[in-house]
Amino acid sequence: MTITRRAVLASTALAATPMGGPVLAQQSPAPQQSRQAPGFYRYKVGDIEVTAIQDGFARRPLEGFIRNAELAQVQQAMQDAFLSTEALSITFTTLVLQQNGRLTLIDTGNGDSGAPTSGLWMSNFRAAGFDPAQVDTVVISHFHGDHINGLRLKDGTAVFPKAEVLVPTAEWDFWMDDARMNQAPDAMKGGFQGVRRVFGPIAKDVKRYEAGKEIVPGLTSIAAPGHTPGHTSFMLSSGAGKLIVMSDVTNHPALFVRNPDWSAIFDMDADVARATRRRMLDMAAAEKAQVAFYHAPFPATGHIAKDGSGFRFVPVQWNSGV
């Protein structure tokens, strides 16, 4: 049998034609979606289940963001990480700890007081299966607005009215000092006022904790000053599992893990912040402990490896199960 070009074309057309029925109308393409799936991610540290809750992001121009590096150096670091060389997308990720029926939050996100691209925390928290009424304890790492504003909405509503609130003693003493607020430069006064807006109505009930103490079962505070006077990191331990919660020891790892001596504009004492950063990154690398960062790309957890004079952040591999 000889196969001709005409026969091939004819058979192709036949195969494309529905047999024994009408030709179906072409369906409209699905519309593009502008939102991601809910931003939560669960993992285990020993017997403690950790859920990372994402609160969106805020964009900040690169110029002026790092005090002690030339803009060209910062842009090169961003380019090396395949990120925008014009602006940095700063993400926000809090943690929920579940152990023995107890629900603990570490920081609370922006609430309704952040950038328009933030404020996703509550919808992601609920999508993860939680309810604000279930929260037993809120642990605060430091008093910057993106960590505390989720405690209280703009209209004054307390988001976790039944929760015990724990804050670093050194942070409380600094930001709640009226004399220090009155002497602060105008650029800082808003920070003092924001702290009073959040904590003022519950000041008598807020509990303060010291560094080096187990503040809830399995969670020990680590003094990590520089970013703010009482800035605190944490060691979460359960069985053989360890997680170092870095809080704001670094901002984006592509900049400050690779270049630990750079100083972000948010660091109140740049020299102390640099020393703290190197100490904490050295500890994480030496112990091979898992780490969690507030401002790392979601789910904001992984490991630290030494890399020349700096370090390298190695994200966890996404796992569909806990």
C-alpha cells in the first residue's frame, strides 16, 4: 500500500473531527487570577507543630536602604539573587506554635495599619484552621509596627482579647519611657505613639520576660539587640528538634545573610546589630539548626551555611505533609 501526502492530510482532518455528534463551541479561556493560594505552611520541631503565617509584603526603594554600602553594591547583590534592582519586596511571616493543646503566636503582623499589599494575616490565619479566640499566648520579639499592630486594629479592637501578651523587658522599658519619647527626634515619635496605641489599654496586664528564660514550654528567649534595644530572638526546642527564630536579625537574607556587616536603615544601633547578626548566624551554622526569619521569602525557614566571609541561606524543601 502506498501512503500519499493527500491520504495523511485527510486522516489528520478526520481525527480532529468529533464522530457521531455536533461540533462543540470553543470555550472561553479561564480568567487570570491575581491572588496566590492562602499563605500558610506547617512543619514540625520535635513534637511542636509550627505554622508560618504570611502577611503580604511592602515595597521599599533600594536607595538609602543600606547605610554602609553603595547603591551599586546593593543592586549587584539583588541582581545576583535574581531580584529587582529598583526596590525590595519586604515580606512578613509570623509563627504559630501548637503543643499540648496550647496555641502561641510569635509576633502578629501589620494588622490593618500596614502597606496596602500587607494585611493578609487574618485571612491566612483562618485559612490555616485557626481562630483568634483560640490563642493562649502572644509573644512579641520587638515593638516595630509590623510585629505588634496585629494585636489591635485601628478602631481600637483587641484582636486576641483572651490571650496573655509577653514582651521583652528591655523593649518595654525603652518604648514606654515618657521622657525618652519626649526627647526622641520627630522621625521616631510615631514609633513611640504606635507602641502606646497598641499596649496602652492593656499595659497593666502585659507580662515582661528576660533574656535567657523559657517563656513558654520549649521557647527560650535570646537577647539580640541592635535592631531595637530589646530586640529578641528565640530558640524553640522539642526532643532533638531545634529552630532558631531570628526575628529581625536580618532583613532579606539575599542582602544581610550574604553580607552580614551591612546595616539596614531600620537598625537603631548599627554596630550592635552587626555584632548580633554575626553571632546568631555563626550559632545557626555551627549547630546546623533550622532557622526562621521574619522577612525571608515565604515560608521563611531553612538553614545557614558558612560561605566565605559571609553566610548562605538554604531554604527548606517544600513538603506537602508535616
